[in-house]
Amino acid sequence: MSLFAWVTLGVGGLTLVLGLLLLIRGPSWLKRTRPIQLGVVALSGVATYKLVAFFAIAALPVATLGAAHVELLEGAKSVEACAGCHVMWPMVNDLHDPASDSLAARHFKNRYIQGEECYHCHSGYGFNGALSAKLEGYRHLVRYTTGIYQEPIRMRGKFDTASCLNCHEGTRPFEAINSHHVASERLAEGTMSCTNCHGPAHPTRSERTPGDAHYQGLMRDPL
Amino acid sequence: MKLEIVLTLVAVLIAIGFVLSRNAYLMGATVFVATPLLVVAVVYYLARVIRELRDHDVL
């Protein structure tokens, strides 16, 4: 577990204890207590109650939820997080399949990307890229948890070729291929995609449709 | 202050549940249920604090 997960558990646990104490024993219990000496400050019963209430209702829960959100956003980068939704199982199974020749599987088995493989290709670079990937993640979450989607899923919009070029452009193997220079303008404009020649990136929609020979193998739980 | 405490406890329980058992539904509950509940609780709490400060002529 990450640091933020531990913070969520620790601070959240403390919030639960304080909250339950206030709820079960009631405010009169703290208001009746004798003044508590904190260094040079003496807290009356009412002041103690207000201080405990501030921590139980505002400070600690905000810290708990804040840590949970950081954990959620950082954890969402992992392949396991993507595999948390069954609609992504075909992509994850294919990614890990050494026999697969899809673009994603080739990147995985050659270790072109070291971890967080889905996030690397499906988020743009820089702050805007990270922000739009997170907003897109929230949209996916709404659609998945409310069931507003159709299987097999399809990608919304076009894949940003800049995500490929950011790593490949300028490398020796890339520059050695003449067709890359011929297509460079169309790739930059977005009228041509890398997958036109090197695709498909993932199992096709027909392979992800019930009845297809690949369907059962792709739909097993990868976790 | 019972309402604020209950809302807070529910929100924190959901967040703890998500950290212990990561799945899309608890992730969704943390974002779309727990966070709004906590916002409501904090707003109610702040309104109470401001009201009390006004009663004591501090604000």
C-alpha cells in the first residue's frame, strides 16, 4: 500500500473514533469535563468539545478524503486499475499475451514502457495531458458505474499520434524508415495514424464481441 | 451537530472501503458520493460556526 493509502486508513480511523465518540456520548459529555491544560492554555469543557468537533467534522475528514483522492488518481495510472473494469479485460489480457502481435502487446513484451503502460499511451504529455486524462477517467467512471455504455466499447475520438511520436520520432529506427518521412506531415496533421500501418493497437471490436473465437480467452479476469 | 457527524462518518467509511478494496464501484462512490457528502457536512459545520461567532458578536 502507498503512503496515501496509509494516511487514508490512519486519519480515517481516527475520524471514525472521534465521530463515534461525539455521536454516542453526545456533546454534554465533553462539555462537562474539567478544564484540560495544554501547555500554557487551559481548555474548558466547551472549548474541548469544539476542538474535537473541528477535528472530527472538518480537519481529519478533509485530510482523509484528500488522501483517498490522491490515492485514486495515482492508483488509476496502473494497469491493474484499468483491469478493475471488466470492459478493459480484453485489452489487458492481450497486453500480457506473449503470442499477441498487437501494438500494445509488442510494446509490453519488448519492455518499451516500464510500468503504467495504459496511462503512458492514453495520456498526453505535460500538465494539460495529465489533466485531460484524469477528467476522461472520471467520465469513464460515471459511465461504468451507471452502466451507460455498450459492449464492445470503442474509443471516443481519435488517438493522439503525438503520444507515439513523443517517444519514437527522432530515434534511429524511426528515422531510418523512409515512409515515416513521407507520412510525417499527415501524421502531424492527424489525418494519418500510426495504426494505419502498425495496428491494431488492441484486439479488434469483432474479437471482443461474444461469439468470436477470441472472445472467451480475452474475457478472463486478468487480475 | 449529529447530521454533520453522520455525513462525515459515511464519507470516511466509503473512502476507507475504497482503499481496502479497490474496485470501480467504490472508486465511483468515493468521488460521487463521499466527496459531496463531506462538502455538505463541512458547509453545515461552517454555517454553524459562523452563526455562533455572530451570536457572540465576533463577526
